[in-house]
Amino acid sequence: MDSVTNRIHDFKSNASIIVKSFNSEYKKTPLRIKVIDAFIVYALLTAAIQFLYMLCVGTFPFNSFLSGFFCSLGFFVLSVSLRMQVDPSSTEFKGLLPERAYADFVFCGCLLFLVVWNFMG
Amino acid sequence: MFPVLLLLLSTAFTCQASSQKVLVLLDDFKTRSTHSLYFNDLISRGYEISFKSASDKKLQLKDWDEWLYDKIVLFAPTATGLGANSDHTTLLEFIDAGKDVLVAVDSSASELMRSLAADIGFDLDARGASVTDHVDYVKFAMADHTLIASEEFMQSSAILGNFTDSAPILFKGAAATMSPESTLGISILGAPETAFSHLPGKPVTDNPLVANGYASLVAAIQARSGARIVLAGSVDMFSNAYFTTAGFETASGKRFDKAGNRAFCDEVTKWAFHERGVLRVTNVHHSHAGEQEQPDWYRVSDDLEFGLDIFELVGGVWQPFKADDVQVEFVMLDPYIRTKLQHNEQGHFYTAFKVPDVYGVYKFVINYHRAGYTPLELAKTVSVRPFRHNEFERFLVAAYPYYMSVFSTMAAFFVFGFAFLYHK
Amino acid sequence: MAFSLRLFSVVKYESVIHEFDPYFNFRVTIYLTKQGFYNLWNWFDDRTWYPLGRVIGGTVYPGLIWTAGVMFKVLHAFNIPINVQEVCVFTAPLFSAFCSLAAYLLVKEIRGRGAGLTAAAFMAMVPSYISRSVAGSFDNEGVAIFALVFVFFLYVKALNTGSLAWSSAAALAYLYMVASWGGYSFIINLLPIHCLASIFTGRLTAKLYIAYAPLIILGTLEAASIPVVGFNAVLMSEHFGAFFAFGILHAALAIRYIKDILPVKAYNAAKTLVLTSGVVLMSGILLLVLFYVMSSPTFGWTGRSLSLLDPTYASKYIPIIASVSEHQPPAWPSYFTDLQAASILMPAGLIALFWPLTPASLFLILYACTAVYFSGVMVRLMLVLAPAACCLAGIALHEAIATLFKGVHAARDEQESKPLKEDVKAKKPSKPAKAGFWSILPGFSETGRPIPRDAAIVGLLGLAAVALFYTWHSIWVSAEMYSAPSIVMQTRGGDGSIHIFDDFREGYAWLRYNTPEDAIVASWWDYGYQTTAMANRTVLVDNNTWNNTHIATVGRAMASPEKQAWEIYRALDVTHVLVIFGGFIGYPSDDINKFLWMVRIGGGVFPDIKEKDFLGEGGYRVDTKAGKALLDCLMYKLSYYRYAEASLMTTGQLGFDRVRNVQIGKMDISLEYFEEVFTSEHWMVRIYKVLDRPARDGKLPNPRSSRGKIRRGSS
């Protein structure tokens, strides 16, 4: 009993430490990245909501669900990719201009929406 | 112009109907006089009769590809050959060409007659055997009890018309059995319960060919070529003597004022010669519900209408057929729909139903087999195709959250673009 | 080169379409050019699979047909009047040329230009690919292999550049691949394997993510919009691997991100937390997915995929898959004929790829390994192996040549004391080949010394010989083996003269002009496509074997005695029966030899057909010791009807079958319910008419009368 409460306490303190340090570290990221992060979270949220909705209502318009869900997921993936490309702390994409990265992103986004529209109806 | 044409047509039709050529094949020209009542009845119904001897070497049924006769009456039980031929293949060809034959034999039927019977699916009992009834024979001078009176005739107005005469039919001759596998045979006249078939005068050593229930005295088939063939086990039953029997008594003590032979034989002949029980189908039609045009295909779950006209030949005139048991099936491998057709008393049969939710090539099938009537077998193919891609329901209410999410994501995409590009 | 090599068949025969499936594709293409795209999509074909019909738009991989249709339209837009058939005949060779280009690009991306060139050269001539892309072979695989290699190229490109544009281009190419061939599931499984392998070998990079994640998302959506794949893209177990790897990739990235961002201490604490919660979460999701799969209607793997994982699966459970020769494990010699030199050079190339091991080369290694395995299971997938083998062989050959040239030049340098100028030149095209794979051999790797000049020259000559031999072999193969359209047969007589057997076309033409428009032809399913395309008649079953029961019904009819078979055919409204008989000229793949499959497939659905009834003494045979059921069955009768006399003329022996090399077991065959209406010149195609019901039920057995006869006989 004791050990369990201890564990939970440990866990709590650990978690608080993590959250705190994460917060403090995260403040260092540039604003631009933060904007992207906001959209990433948004995309994830919509995806999760749709999934829950599907669980409640059932899978009937399955193609609509798929297109909606994958649309959010795709947007999420693309944003993550973009974030990694423009993240100044990363070393992999030194020579890449953010504008070029964004152009790629737009291209992919258009493609994604095209496919989604095609599939939704 | 038009009425003239009609007139021509109608005269052509009546001519054709009236001048049907009947060939009567005999063993012996004496029959011509002993059976004259029967032949006169035929002539009075408009048939043109020619008498020939079955063994006449000059006998010809066919001139090149053209049949010389429309019907054949075969009253030649002992004939061993037909004309110059020693077998009956020409006769079978005649049947397969859709032409009617009435055969009467007796207990001395020749091998030729037996194989003819076998080829239409009947088996005549052995040579010499005749139908005997020791319990209920007709009291005439004959001692061997082979003259019997049967009332076991088939209850079918298609074949016997309004032959409701309760008089029994006098019969003296051979019985035939029908194979249980025969799908075409019908027994028009059965034997009384106490009758059996055996060689007269010989002791019965084991089970004889039981007559009643198995044996037919008068049997018939409707060949798939359309031909009708009647096989009667007795030539005598068509004779003047039997036609005019004034009154008789059976062994069991029943008395009858007259025999029913004349009416019975005439009715059977009418049926055999396609004067009765003939059906005709016209105007088979199917369409979308409420439309007239006949499409090549339907979509699954469409509503459709199906109809056809059936007419019956009554006394030489086509009249609307009335029956409540005509069915149509909508078949793809198995019948998906089987429904009765309604009719409007004018001969038009119709129904409406919904195409099943399975695509494929379907057939409308009418399979109407009633004893005595021309069998109606027709099938009409039509394809049933699935929904086209743009025929499904769109913009479902249940899917609105998904549409919303797609729109919101796209909006986010544009907002993001602004935020990303203008935020330095 | 690749193009011209494949034109042998046109030269030797004529511009005809080969085999079975291409005829169907050809027919669909004609429909497309006439009716347009949307009508094709919604085409419900009532000429095949009578009476079920087939929804062509929803069951066909449309890539090939689109391609041919677009080519046709483009050519006509330029006012080049060309027949659809010509377009179809030349599509495959054209795409094999594209495929060589794609192979060049792929290998260039992995190893540099020189290796790319040699790989492309191999690709152009690899016999197993030729087999599917000779002119006239208008089949899905022809374009699909190009699409396959091209997807791989774009994926590797995206992997190398880390650009979203390349990644989405890969997704587009993947769309084309999905539209072309069912083999796309190979890609969707190979990519996750590569992704996982990269993660676990510590090669997780943002580039990998950019190459992989968008491809999966976009690719899945695209695949789902191809009607034939549809929801299977999400529901079938074959695709779960991709999503699984997708999840793992995200988890790995998240961990790395947290690791980067958090101080060490917090990271350690977080690690335990994330690990425990992560495991719980993952198992939860896994359970959910499992549950979902269980409840979904398309649970489980398709038969073909299962037979890939377990080679014995098909033969055990689904005879129809096993009956196709393409689906059987290949024999060893076929590796050699199909890949030839490439099969020898392949292992060398595989080893060479490990130095240096980049993510791209890791990909090629994985590709080659899985392809080898799959081709070992199914002959058909030899095709997937072919590009891998070619790339590897190309790399190996290039490495070898580079090293040997280095040897030659180095030796000259030693003599002439010239600095490494030429050496550098020789090395130039092979940038990554720093320590060629020869160096792993102990003799060379320790010293790092170049190979002696003489040995190098001998080696070069040897390699040249190998290359020449390979070329010669490929040309021979393409000319002799794979150009045969199998619809026109060619044999050499004893005196070297060439006989052409054109019986198939003769038979189909007869059907076309001598049977009523709505005739329904029953044959074994192999000939279904050809009958619909060439004879334009409705068939019961065809090569798209989607309904096992229906095929089993046809198999059952063939295996039944005449009367029962006739009843089955009547029930299906069949008017004509077509059988292929090779006994007259010795054509081995005829219906008698396929017959056991009919029995097996028929027996799989209708248990009253038992294979052992058809086997005679010591197995399957057609002579007097054959199984009783075989001698009575319809197929036997239709094949050998009237054959006894005919063979007396040609072989001098009554009823001698030249395929089985035996005298047949039953000479006097009479048919009661079928009527022979056509037999082609060499007896290969025999067509029978299903007779109507007889007008009378003549001569029926009558139990009572027979009893009566016995009675009278005894008394």
C-alpha cells in the first residue's frame, strides 16, 4: 500500500518535473515553429474527434469518414514534415530555404485535398 | 385495301383449318365400313380423309421436304411395315415435325406398333395379352371377360371438353404402361380397379401386369415438337358397334343405357388434332413501372412491370384464356421472384415487382404445364446492373461532421499559409 | 534496345495479342476508347460470367487500360490513325523501355551513374521481364513493373533529398501502380519493412519521415479511390503493416524529439513514464485494431497473400489458385533462364551494397531479399524479382569493372610511373565505389592493393564474356520462348520446316460467324477471355476467377457423365461447349491435362466429385487402365469423340494420343446429348452443340415391363 502511494507520488513528481522542464525548454523554440505546432495539435484534435464520432455513430459513410480522418492525419503529417524542415535546430536540412519547403508543403497539401475531395463524395 | 386483305387472310385461315389432310392407315379396308361413324365425324368437322393400306408399297408420307398429310390415324395394329419401309422412322420424323398422330392397336399389336409405342414412352403389354376383368366384365356373349367398361377417364376439360357423360367406355384390347420417368405422358383412360392384363385363357402363375393405376387404356403425349399423339389400346372402341351399343349390363349388375364411346373418341380426337387445349402467347412485354418502352436492362431495386397475352383456341376461334395459376419467375441461376400473374379477363396477364438487389443476367420465365394444354415455356433475358457511381446517395447527414472537418482543415491550411508566410 | 528486343514476336508471328488476360484488357480498352472513361467505370458486362455478369469497372485494375486509352487518344489527337490493337500490342515494349530508364534512375540515386547504366542495360534485357512485355503481351505486369521501379526511385529520391515534393510524386506514382496491378501490396509491405529496419538500425531521420509518412497517407487514400481496391486499402490485413510502421515511426520521432528538448534528468524520468504509458497505449490501440479487424467483414488475408506467406496454403485449401501455373513455386532452372547472368551477379551486388550502407542501399537490399523470397513462392512474382536482380547485378558488374579497370590502370601506372591521373578518371564515374566489393576478399582487402594487370584483363574479358553471353541468351530467349503468343502455335518438323498451327483463331472465328449472337459458350475458364474478345460470345466463366462456385459448376459438368452434364448445361442455358484437345498434334496444355484441376475445383464445392474416381492404376491416365469415372465423363467423351479413326490415319494406331503417348481407353464414343459442330484443322479446338431436349421421351427404362419380360421368359 505504502509503496503504491510512494510510486504514485514519484510518478506525480516526475511528471511535474517533466512538464515543467518541457515548458521551459519549449519556450525557447521560435515563434514560427510554435505556430506550426498549434496547427499540428489542431489537426490531431480533429482527427481524434472524428475517430470518436465514428465510434459513436458507426462506420456507415465509411468513405466520408476515411476522407475526413485521413485529411486531418495528412495535414498533421505534412505539418510535422514542414516543421522538421524549417526547424533551425535541425542539421539535416541546412541548405533548404523555408520558402522552398513551404512551396513543397503547399503542393502536397493541394494534392491531399484533391484526393480527399475525390474520395469524399 | 385493308378489309380486302383481312378477308383474304381470314379465308386463307379457314381454308387451312378446313382442309386439313388426314391419312388413315388400315390393315384391312373392312375397317372403313366398320368404323364409318368415326370417320364421318371427322369429315363433318372438315377433315379431308384419305384411306390407305399400311402395307401399300406406294404409300408416301413425304414428298421431298414437304409432308403430304397433316394428321395420321393409324388403325393398323398388325401392320409390319409402313409402305415400303419396314420400320416407323418416317412416322417418328412426322411426329418430330410437330404433326399429330392417333394410333389404335389391340392385343395382337405388331412389333412395329410396339416399338412405336416405346419411342413415345409407352410400353405395350406382351403380344396377345389383353385387359381382362373377371369381376366387372360386360355381359356379352364373350366368355373370356376381355370386354370391359371403364369410367376411369381423366377429369380434364382441356382434353375431353365437356364430356361429362357418365356412360362408361367399352374397351377391348391391350393396356400400356407409362415409364415413371416419362415427363410427357398422360393417361386419358385408365382401367377399372379389378382389371388386369394377361394372356386370355392362360392360368395366371404370378403377378400380372396390374392394370389399374399403372396401365392406361388410352394414353397420350404432347411431344416437345408440338405434336400430340394418342395411343389407344383398342381399335374396337372406335367402331360403329361400340358407338351404337344401346344398353348393356356388367357382371356386378350395373346397367347402362348406352356406351360413351362416340363422344369420348370424338373428344379425344379433337384434342389430338389440336382443336382444343391450344394456347397461344403474344405480346410478352416488360418495362419500368408506369412506362411503355421495353429497356435492355434494369438497375437493381428498380420497379418493373411484366405482362403477356394468352389466348385459347375454342371452336376454331382464339378467345382469352382464363386461369389464376399462371406464374412468372425472375431467374438468375435460382428464381429470385416467383409470382402469380393476374389477368383482366381479356387474356392479358400481368404483374409488377421490384428487381432483387443482386445484379446479373436474369430471365423472365413462364413455365406453364397443365395436362392437355399446350405447354407454355418461354424465357426472356434482361440484364440487371448495379448502381452507377453517381447514383448513390450523396451528402449524408451522418457524414456532416466529416465534411466539416475537411472544410475546417482546408481553412486551417489557408490560415496557416498566411500565418507562416507573413509572420517573420 | 529494350523496345526492339521485344518486337521479335511481331516479326515472327504478326501483330496479334498474346495469351489469355491480354485479350480481356484489349476488349476493355476498346470499350474505353469507344465509350469513354465514365462508362467504363460503370460498365456492367453481361457477356461474361453468365448469368452472374461482372462489374468490370469495379473489378479491374484500370492502369493499363487508361494508359493504352490515353495513348490512343493522344495519337489520334495528332491525327495519327492507328488501330487500338496496334496501340495495345506496342504498349508493353514501350513501357519496358521506360522501365529501363526508371531502373537507371533508381540505381543512380543509390549508387551513381555508372551502376545505373549497367543496371539499366540488364533491365532492358532481363528475360523474365521480357516474358511479360513482348509486343502483344498487353498485360498489367507490363506497365506495373515500370510503376514499381518508378515508385521505388521516387521514394529513394525523397529519402535522399527529404523533399515533400518528391514524396508526393512517389505517392502519385504509387497511385498509378495501384491502378495497374494487384502487386502494389508488395510496395505497401516493403516500405514499412524498410522504415522499421531503418528505425531499429538507428537510421531514423527526418528525411525518412518525410519520405514515408505522406506516402502512406496519400497512398492509402489514393488506393481507396480506385474502385477495385476500395475500402480494402484500410480494411485488409495486408495494409496493416503500413499503419503499424506509421505508428512506430511517430512514436520513435516523439521520443527523439523529447530527448532533444528535455534535459537529461527529466528525460530519464520521462523515458520510464513514456515507456510504460506508451506500452499500455500501444497495446490498447493494437487490441482495438484487432477487435476491429475481427469484426470487419473482410477479416483475414486474401487467399493469394496467404499462399505467399505459406507456400503450401494454396494447394491445401484453394485449388483454383494452385491450378494456375503462374502461382506455383518455380523450378530452379527457371531462375537461370529467367535471370541468367543477373542471378549470378546478384549476390555480389547484394554484398556490394553494404559498403557503404546508406538508407537508400538498405532499401535495395531489403527489396532484393523479400523479392527473392516471394519469387520462390510464386513464379509470377519472378517479375518483382527481376528489377531487383537487375539493379544488383548492375551494381556488381559496375563495381567489378571499376575495380578491374583500376587494376589495369594501376599496373600501367607502376610501369610508366605516371601519377594517378587516369586512375582518377577511371574512378570518376563510380563515386561511391571507394572500396569495391572485391576488397572483402581477404587477399585484396588487407593490402588494398589493386589487382595485377593480367588478372584484371582476364577478369575484364571474363566479364565482357558474361555480358555478351547474357545478351545473347536474352535475345534467344525473347525470340524463341517468350514471343510465342500461345494462340498461334509453331513447331519445327523433323526436316526443320516450320509448321504454324492457327487452330485457336480458326475456332473462335467459327464461333463468331456460325453461332447465333446470343449463344452461350461453356469452356474451361482459361479460354473465357479469348472467347469473349475474339468470338464475341457470352461465356460462363473466364480468367477473372472471382466466383469459385461458378467455376466449380463448370468443372463439375465436365467431370460428370454425359446426361448429367447436359442437364447442368441446360440449366445454365449453354448452347455450345468448347474443348481444347491436343492429342492430335501433341499440344500438351489441353483440357485433358487440365482436367484434374477441374475435378479438384469441382470437388471442392460439390463433394460428389471425388478425385480418386478419376485416377486409374498408378495415377492419372487415359488408357484402358484409367479411372472409370474418367472414361465416362463428358470431357473425355468430347475430347476423344471420333478420335479413334482419325488417329488411325496419322499415327497408324487406333486412338493413339500423342500428348499422353498412349492408346486411349475407350474407342467407340457416342454422344447422345451433344452434337459435334466444329473441329479445327489440327483438332485442337472442338466445339459441340448442346442439343435440345428430344421431342419425345423415347425408350425410357420401364421397371415393370422388364419384370414382366422376365416373367414371361420363365413361364
